Amino acid sequence: MSAAIEVQAVEKRFGNVRIIQDLNLSVAKGERHAVIGPNGAGKSTTFNLISGHIAPTSGEIRLNGEVISGLRPFEINRRGLSRSFQVTNVFARMTVWENVRCAVLWATGHRYAFWKNVDELPEVRRRTAEILEDIHLFHRRDIPAGLLTYAEQRELEIGITIAGGADVILLDEPTAGMSHAETERAVALIRRLTEGRTLVIVEHDMSVVFGLADRISVLVYGRVIASGTPEEIRGNPKVKEAYLGEEAH
Amino acid sequence: MLELIVISTLNGVLFGMLLFLLSSGLTVIFSMMGVLNFAHASFYMLGAFFGYQLTRWIGFWPALIIAPLLVGVVGMAVERYGLRATHKHGHVAELLLTFGLAFAIEEIVSMIWGKSPMDYRVPALLDFPAFTIFSTNYPAYKLFMLTVSVLIFLALLVVLKRTRIGLIVQAALTHPNMVAHLGHNVGRIFMLVFGVGSALAGVAGVIAGPALVTQSDMAALLGPILFVVIVFGGLGSLPGAFIASLVIGLVQTFAVALNGSLASAFGPLDPSLGPSVLSDIWNVTIAQIAPILPYVLLVLILIVRPLGLMGTRET
Amino acid sequence: MSDTATSAVDIKAQSRGQNLRFYGIWVIAAIVLIVLPMIFSSGGSLTSFSLIGISIIFALSYNILLGQTGLLSFGHAVHYGLGGFLAIHAMNAVIARGWSIPLPLIPLVGGVGGLAIAIVVGWVITKRAGTVFAMISLGIGELVASSSLILRSVFGGESGVTTNRTDLPQVFGWNFGPQIQIYYLIAFWLMISAIAMYALTRTPLGRICNAVRDNPERVEFIGYDPHVVRYLAYCFAGFFAGIAGGLSAINFEIANSAYLGAVQSGIVLFATFIGGTAYFFGPILGAILVTYLQLGLTSVTTVWQLYFGVIFIGIVMFAPGGIAGLLMMHRPLVRAGSLGLMIPAYLIALVPTVALACGVILAIEIIARQHLPADAQIINLLGIPFSATSPATWLTSVILIVGGYFVARLTWQRIADAWDRATTIARDRGYLA
């Protein structure tokens, strides 16, 4: 069985600065995989590379066995990969309902249709309502997304990401800036919504990482220094030295 | 033919340098503030009209100094009382504000000075042929214009390389997001940059006024070409703006000087074909298509290099 | 947790209620269009209504770009103009060849013209959004306008191309000579176009256009290519602008290079923005106001364009939502019943604000008249004649501006305070987020 995501020898340079060097990462289907590492290690860049936001300088990225490096983000999305953003990135002037509905449209096959009434699409309406229920925002559906609270916007961000039904989900620090209670709620939400899908998550909160992930990869200076189960990572001396050790002080 | 090439090159470089006086200010303002100042050509027009009026009152030389300063003050006022209040509504609102201003300035100018061309003359001191090349007398005033624009160009280089504000501007050109971290005096820096940019446009107006036509539609005629220059060069790139200014300046000057058409090259069409699109194209002279050449270049560059000649920035 | 199935049904019922109200509005609009010329039947008002109808279609088409997709175009008149020219040539061809195409179908030809040019140039223009799109649209606009003067055989040079609309095949015994028949033709196409453009906002494409407007980057991560979305929006805008141009060609029986020019592009931008881009009816208000001002002001003042510019700058700075935005701001207050708090504040502010405006108008008119002959030196403001040359007028103007400004500033503060109170009430009662 091929991996859901396979990153092979990827390098990314901006001018002469090498942000990512010889990056190798493999995420099996159905796995919940966390990417951790100190600030500036290249975690967000890794997500940007996988999701097509930026193209790698060299190397290859595969999604379910198919090469996707060099494709545009929407082409990758259509092949079943969806991502969220670290900084909330919603459609601010549109209502919560419209936000989620727009994310449902492509996957339900309506694409650029200009001959269908968007309010008269039962499948779209059902899925939108389901997702809004899932992310606990159904009662807020008529509010412009820009007016939601921060935690609500983070939940909407997750909702937009999963709405298209992609089977590989990339979440970039979904709990950043949340209170303890909000974080717990968000983790439960993520666990439930990504059931049966592949999840890659960047996270700083170690309790979230060790509670959620099946496997963990540690990224330092644009390179994966260790990859394994939470127990293996916890016991890995290289990781302790390079990352956990620093954090522990 | 050689005569035409030499004269057109001189005129083309001159026009290009004038364009650069305008496009440099526009580029710096855009890089720092994210605002594309639609009214930039209007500041050029204000420079010409202020120059004309002050020349009548106190003579050309004082006008050369005072008129750009006045334009700079107008520019600073626009930044302080207009753009700063509009900033919170986003860049489109800012662009629209300057669009409305361009419209209003044209109306105000034609309201005060009328719609016909002004009698804005070359100062007597410079009203003589500088040299004769082949059979053409090259006016001293044009050499003066060239000198002024080259001097300003050099002064700008020095300011950019050697002063604190120059370093800030340079940093803003390469790292637009950095400007937000300038701290509390960012407002004053914006106002200053906007003022200097407007004043540069004003200088261009004062010196171009006597050589070209000083009239209330001069901003509307030059404005679109100016935007072609900065998009062609790549938004936010000063070297790009410089190259694009010269390219457009030369292309337009040469095109105006050339009188050839397909008809003169290959002989007239069979008259029995009658008037048609083909005959229009066949008979049009290069001089007649000069006004559309910048836009053709614009479309071509966007097909080949969507970011412009030297552009690196997405928006 | 509420049941998903029932909540989805709720939404369906809700949208059905909206639909009913929505059909009601369209029926009322149609009735108004039919009845209007029976109440105001003079030739002048028929001409005005015709022009307003055309500019409403044009402004609505512009708002597909600006309001729906967030694209600021400075060259929208290209589609209007080319639609007009194609319509004129089609009419002349119909006359010359004796085809049996009746006049009411000609606007569709205009639409095809506008669409055709959009299909050709749109792909390049919509590669980029934001400022670059604005500049490229300006460049394309200038390119087409200048080219039209070169291709004389198609565009007729300075004088343009003319036609005679009564020579086309007749339908229902109408020869479309009288203005009233043209009015109803325009009203018909206005209804069709407005309904079509409204329907477009409620399709998957229409909603994705909004998403591209709000956040083009994120759209790429939900499966859409923002370039394609912008391109499609551009084509629709071009099509409806072409219909407006075709109607204009029928109305005037001429198409000339002014149709495609920068002024035409600027005016549609003014109308749309002044009316308000965030609501569908905004551009309708804007088109009515701007066309009315254009017709009304030209006979009173020589500097009407300056007033346009000033109004536009005022809207951009103080009310970027336009007139529609200002009106809709009050909706929560109406629902919460706290609008009453605002009315006294508005009425008090009206007096000094009007005084200030009169002062500015006087000043503008005094300056505008300095080049005019002696018999044009009387400024008629609110029924009072002022002499533009008299120092007393100058003084009045200065007093009105300075005094008006200082008093008006106090009353504007009152409005702000009243607004705070009114919105607090609306928020408490749950009508405002």
C-alpha cells in the first residue's frame, strides 16, 4: 500500500537561503501524524510545499502515489488534500454559512456552475449544515465570518478545511492562541472529524501532540531528525538534545 | 536617416527621463504605502500650471524652485487628510480616492485656467539653439531639461544610498511588510515620501510645461502611459521603472518620428477593394499608431512576464 | 445538540419566505417600469428614463466586477462601446440585407459583442487581481479607444457610425420611432438583465466570486482557480455591459468613440461606487442619481464634473459603502425600533451642513464664472440670485463655509453620539452582531 503523503529529498531555497534541505517524510494512510520542531524549523514551509502554496526547488512530493510537486494548490486540493492556515484565513465579509458552503461546492461537483440556484442544491445544503453542526457554529451561521470570536474563527477554519471531504487533512497549529478549555474542545473536534482520514498536524502544544498523534516527525533547521511513535520520540536522545531539551528549561 | 536617429534618440531619452521623474516617485510611494497614486500625473499637471503662473508673476527661475515645493505641499496634504483617513478602508478605497482626486484636479485646473493651452514660454536665457546637428537646431532648453532630470536622478541615487530615509525606502522596496514595523513616526515618513514624490512630479511639470503643451488635459494624456511604465517595469521595482521609462520614451519618440506605413513600404492596395479594416491598417502610419504602442507593449509583457520586466511581487 | 435534518428544513423554509418577498420586489419593479411613463409622459422625462435604464444595466454589470468579485476596472466602457458598435453594424446589416431580425433582439447582439471582447482580452487581464488588474484594464481601455480612431472603416472615426432604427423589421406594429416605444424596449431589457444578474449572484459561481473577492488565496485551497473565476466574472460583466451599449446605440442611433472612452469608464465607476457595491440594489441607486445629476447639472453649471468628483471623494472617504451602505446601516435600528433616536440628530445637522455645502457651491461657481461673459455672472442658488463679481457674494461664501463647518462639526458629533446609543439598543435587542 502506498503512503498518503511521500516527501522525497525536497529542498526549498529562497535566493541563497536554504529553508528546507533534504526533507523526507512519509505519512501512511489513516495515520495521525504530528510535525513538531522549534520556531523557524520550516514546519509551515513544509505545509506550504505539500499543499502547493510554494513549489519545491528540487525533490518530489507524492499524494497517494501520484506526483503533486509543482502543481497549483487547487489542483492538489482536487486530488484530495486540504489544509488549514496558522493565521486565520476565512472569507471575512461572507457569512459563516457561505464560508462553509463555498468549501463544499467543488467537491459536490457544482464547480463553476452559473445555471444552478445555489440555495436549491439539497446535497450542498445538507453537507453545509452537517459541518456547521460538527464545528458547533450552526447557531452562528448568519454572522459574517469576520465578526466571529477568535476561537470560533479557528473552528470555522477547520470546518472550511474538512468541508470538501478531502481524505488527507493538513492542520497548521489549529489550537494556537486558544485557552486550555478551548484547546480541549478543539482536539476532541479534530479527533472526531478526521476519523478514517489521514491527518498531518503542526502543533506547539505537546499535550495535544502526544495525545493525538500516532506518529511524530521532528523538524530542525529544515531537516527531519527523527520520525516515530510518541514513545520513540520521547526516548530519542537526538530529539531531547535538539528540541525537547531546550523546551524543558 | 542618421539625423532622425540621433535626434529621436536624444528626444526619446529626454522623454524617458521625464517619465522616470514621475514613475520613480510613483514606484516609491507604491512600495512603501501600497497605494497606486492615480493622481500622480495630476501633480505633474499642477507643477506645469503653478510653474506657468509663477513664471508670469516672478519669473521662471524662482518658479522652478517654488512650484515643485507647492506641489509637494499639496501632496502632503492629500496624504495627511485624504489617504490616512481612507487607509482603514483598504487599498482599493485609496486607489479610488486618488482617482477621484485626479478627476477633481483636472476640473479645478480647467475651471481656473480654462481649457485652452497656456502661453508657457521657454525662458529667454535658454531660448537659443544649443547646437546644430545635420540640419536640425537642437534647442538649449531641451538640453536643460535633460540636465535637470539627470541631476535629480543622481540626487535621488545619493539620497537612497546615503541617508537614513533612503535606507528605509530601500528596505521598503525589498521588504514591503517591514514598513509596518517602522514605529510611531511611520505617518511622518509616509507624508514626507508622498510629498517628495509629488514634488518630483511637480518638477517634471515645471520643466516640461514650456516644451510640451500646458493644458488641462495633460494629466489625463500622460497618466495612462505612466501606469504602463510602472506595470511594464514591474510594480515596486525602481530599476524596472527606469528601464521601462527609457524604453517607452524611446519607442514613442521613434514612432512619432517615423512616417512609414505598410502602403509606403509595399505600395498602395488595389483601390477596387474599397475601404475596409485591411485598408485602414495598410494606410496607417507608424506615427499614427504611436499612442497605442505603450499599451501594446503592456499586453505583450503581461503575456510573456506577468510580473513585469523586473517585478518580483505578486500584488 | 439540535437535529441536523430539522435545521436544514428550517433553512429551506426560511429561504422560501425570502423567495416570496423577493418575487414581490421584482413584480413591483416591473409595475413601476410600466406605469412610470404614464405618470411622467413628457418627452424630456421619457428620454431621462431611457438613459437611466441603460445606465442601470451598465452599472449592475460593472458591479459584477467591483462588488461581487472585487475587481476594480478602469476600462469597462470597452465592452459597452464595442457592444454598441456591433449593434449599430448589425442594424445596418439587417437593413441592407433585408434580414428578418426585429429591433428588440439587437441588444442581444450588443451583448455578444461585449462578451466576445471579454473572452479575447479577459484571460490576460484577469491573470492578476488588485492594483495590477486596475492598471491593465486601464491600459486595455486606452488601447481599444485609441485603436478605434485608427480603424475608421469600423468605428467611423471622430463622427462615428449612424443607423436608422425605424428601418428594421417591425414587431407588433411598433416601428420604434417614438421615444415611448424605445423606453419600453429598454425597460424590458432592464428587467431581463437585472433578473439575470441577480440570479447570477445566487449561483455557485456567484458565491465563489464573493469568495475570490474576500480571499483569493484561500479559494485555491478549496479547489478553485481564482483566475478562472475572475475570467468568468469578467465575461459576464462584458456581456451585460454590451447589452447596455446595444441599447444605447438603439436609443441614440449612433455609436462613436466616446462610447469606449475613459470618461464612460469613469462614470460607470462613479455611479456604481456612489450607489454602493455591497448590495445588489446599490448600483441601481447610483445609476439613477448619477444620470439624473448628469442631466440636471449640465444645464445649471459648467463644472458639473467637479461636483461629481467632490461627491465621489466624499463617499470614498466617509461612506465607502455608498448610499446603499448608508441605508442598510439603519436596518438593525429600524428593526430594533431605535431609529427614532437618530432622526432629531439628523435634522439638526442638516441645517449647518446644507449651509456649508451652499458656501462651497458658491465658491466653486464664483471661480468657474471668471472666464464667462458678463451675462452669465448670476449664480442662482436655492432661488436666490448672487452676482459672481460682487464682493458680497465672496463674503457670503466664506461665512457659510467657515461658520457652517464649525457648527456642522458640533452637530456631526451629536450624530455620532446618537448613533452609539441607537446601536447599543439594537445590540441589546439582538438585531446587531
